Amino acid sequence: GSSVVRMSSGIQIKPKTAVQKSKTSSPLASSPEPAVKPQSKPSDKLNPKTIDPFGAYSRPPSAFAAIYAKGGIPCRLVHGSVKHRLQWECLPETVPFDPLLVTLAEGLRETKHPYTFVSKEGFKELLTVEGATEKTIPLLPRLVPALKAALAHSDDKVFGRGLDALLQLSAVVGPALNDHLKHLLTNLSRRLMDKKFREKITVALQKLEQYGGKVS
């Protein structure tokens, strides 16, 4: 009745207890468990949007989109068979630059149509009106942060629009932009490491120097 087995060599060996057996057999018993858990993880990652299919619609619109929807941007996109264009509700010369030009500059960060086109073309066309230089220079302290945000954006298209707008602005205000360039050059230098923007940024820097004069 003893649980001790006496070997011929005199060594006593105790058989594994039930607790010990359960420990050694536990990996086998739990082996089906890991096979079940990983199956649920990929399904979560494959389509996370299914968690809340209405999430995209519940997000508040951007400031530019909200202003556009309320009619705060006095121009609309006209779809052409070859090229899109803007249709102004009134002559751009009569539109107050403050706050419209700043609003359009902030809209350069948009990534959705038609806001991308309206902000880019609106900013460009407004700077071409007569007297644009005098109207724009007082707005530089508010325009530069908007352009800086566009140049710092991770989206390549947003950066491209920001760079184009910067050159358009520089061509209009000239040396008046020099004091603000230090806020913008850091973002340009970061993108210089990207081969696809290196040539464009180099040309842009040359134009900024041209428009800004020796001081720039």
C-alpha cells in the first residue's frame, strides 16, 4: 500500500503525483486555446471601420468646410469637360481680403474635394487682383502660420499646395515676407531630404531670394 517504489539498487522513487501530472499535461490541455485567440485578432485589424460604420459621418467638418457650406467663400467650383474653374459670386476685386485670404490659406490643408481646389485656386486668384499687395501685407502675421501648417503636413499634395501658395505670396508682397521666412524654412529643409521634392524646393528657394532681394 506504500506509494514508494523500492528499486533493487536501494533508491526510492516516488511516482508523480496527480498535481505534478496536471502541470506536465497542462500545455497539451491548453493547446487548443492559443489557436482560438489569434483568430479573433486579425479580424479586428482587417476592418476596424466596421466597429462604427457611421463614425465618419459623425465627425464635425473642418473650419474651412463649415465656412464653405455656409456660403462664407464667395466662389464655387465649376466642373468643366477639360478643366475645372472657379466662379466668383462677385468680382474678386470687391471681396475683402480680411478674412477671406486667410481662410483660403487655412483651407490649403484640406484633403477632400472640392475644398482642395477651391482653397488653392481661390488663394491664387485673389492675389492677382489689383491692389493685392497693399491688401495682403497687413495679413502676413496670420497668413504665415497657415502656410507653415500646410508645409508641415504629412500629405504630399498638401505640402505641394502650400509651397505653390508661398511662392505666389512672395511674388506679391516681395521683401515684406523676409521677416517671416524663418518660420517657414525649417519645414522646407525637412522636405529637401525627399528626392521627389528636392528640385522643386531648390527652385522655390531661388524664387524666394529673387522676390525678397538680398536681405532674404
